[in-house]
Amino acid sequence: MKIGIIGLGIMGKPMAKNLVKAGHALVVRDNNTDSQNELVALGASVADSARQVAEQVDLVLTMLPNSPQVREVALGTDGIADGAHDGLVYIDMSSIDPLVSREVADELAAKGVQMLDAPVSGGEPFAIAGTLSFMVGGPQELFDTYAPVLSAMGKSVVRVGEIGAGNIAKLANQAIVAVNIAVVAEALVLAQKAGVDPESVFEAIKGGLAGSNVMNAKAPMMLDRRFDPGFRINLHLKDLTNVMSTAHAVASPMPLTASVFELMTQLKAHGFEGEDHSSLLRTYESAAGIEFGRGEPSA
């Protein structure tokens, strides 16, 4: 299948490479020339605009930072809507406001373009490995047709409901991940402050009920004080902004998520917004008056 992909960032680039590995012909578009060139070296071609991407392909995928970028690429000048043609399908893999997904889908439908929202979970390592989880909203028939394309980039592809439902699921995912990371940091700092090696605590509890994919991925990063981003604080703040906005709109209280949102905001205020969300550890070690690490606590 000839596929266009717009957005070759920390997630989009490895996802595009996995589409090439699966045998798809790609037309790519990104503001980063180096990222485009990496895909060109693998056989992709480059377009100068989203409109030019749409004109050349049967399926357009986007992996963009947030709602405004998706709206602009889909509906703005020289956007996907301007390149609409019979049979064109659009799948947005970005994590955005569900209401924006529905608005974009409605406007594209007027141009004859069908849409799925299909945000992902897993971060950069899963994007590279092709083992992402897709949460998809949209018509069942459209999902059935294009699920194999998503499967080239992920190990789990689940339809949640109609358009926007994928992003509702992603908001739930991001809330759970945020609170999980925070409590892992909180508990490991407690262990060290109480004089117990946090690595030993991690090894002792990871196989029990407290164990999780989040703990397995993030506790080692905390123990190593390695905060190079798989998923940046500023991106998680973006997602939690959408979480809280949606929660307020439907009157669904989320006090735990709101607390972690404020902790991440503290990190941003201190210049750590480019670090991995495992750097939530910083807020807890500072509050406890220790420098966290393996072994005995140090004042």
C-alpha cells in the first residue's frame, strides 16, 4: 500500500521505518530534513506539504505534537483536505483532544475522507521495536481494513469505539501511567530514606501485585538517575492538560491525576521538561532531602 506519513519525530520516525520494513511505499513530510533523509535512504519519497502527501497516497498517517498541529495539517492551507480524492483515508496517531478528533473527522467527511483516531502507548523503545499499543476510534469496517497497517507498528491494535474513542482511551492510559510513575518514585524514595536499598525493594516487589510494565521500565531509569527521554515531561503535561480538560467537561473528578500534573509542572518550572517522565523522582528526593540512588541514603 502507498502510505503518507506526516511527523517524523521521536515516535513517528521509527514507526515509519517499520512501515518500510513491512513492505509499504512511503511518502513522508516533516520539518526536520535529516529525518526525511533517513526515510529517503530507505526508499521513501518526500512531499513539500500535507496536500501533496494526500494527493499521492491511499492512506495518510499523522504523528504530531497536539491538537493545533493536527487541525492545521488536516484542515489548514495545503492540508490533507486540500489533497482529498476518492478513497483517501486518514488515520491520526497523535495524542490529542478527543473533541478535536471528532471535529476533524466531520470536516474531512464532507470532503469524502474517512478517518480513524489511533493514538499509541509505549514510547520510543516500543516504537523502535514495533510493539506499540494502538487505541482506535472509528467505523468498524474502516478499522478492519486498516488494522493490518497499524499492526506493522504495534503488537496490540484495539478498536475502542467510534471516532474520538481512541483518544479517550489514550487519556485514560496517560493518567494511569502518570500516577503509576509517581507512586513508584514515591515508594522507592521511601525505601531509601528508611535505610533500605531501593533496588532490592524493586526486585522484591516487581513480581507481585505491585508489579507493572511502568515499574519495570521506569524503576531502573530512576535507580540509574538516567532521564534521557523515552517520553518527555512536556509531552506528558500536554496529555494531562487534555485529560483534565476532558474530565472537567464531563464532570469526572481526577484528583490523583491532578496532583501528578502539578508535580510535572514543578519539574517544568525548574527546567526539566525535556527529561523523561521518570524524572518525577526528582520531586520526591528533593522533598525527602536525599539524593536518590542505589544503596544507603545520603543527605
